[in-house]
Amino acid sequence: MSNDRSIFVKPGEGRVVHDPERNEDLPAEGRSVPRTAYWVRAVNSGDVVIAKSDDAAGTAKPVGKSAAKSATDEGESK
């Protein structure tokens, strides 16, 4: 699920975030989610952080604030 309309996110430190599409909590290691207003708001509020998926190791690595800004810009323009 890695395309222009999805982002890889993981919960912010100490946060538990509900994934409304799957009706379950976002796993601590993160997951690819659709780039929707819900997830863009979660990024902006700090509930989730945009991360870079390391497919080989199955871990997520946080990315810089510019990626979060890009998600915000693109999410608001749709």
C-alpha cells in the first residue's frame, strides 16, 4: 500500500491511536494508511508520526518534519 495516496504512520510517543477503517488500534510498529483528512489531522496533532517503513526489518523509522508538512499540504488540497 505504498503509493501517493498513502502514508506510513506510527503512534506518537505514549499514544494509542484508533484506525477507523480497520476498527482497531494502530500497531506500535506502524502501518501504511490512506492519506485522508483523519490521518493528516492525526499527524498535525502529534497523535501519529509519519515514518519510513523498513520492509526488510519490518520496523518504522521517523522521518523529518518536512514529510509531515508535505502530508499536510497534500491532504488539504484534496
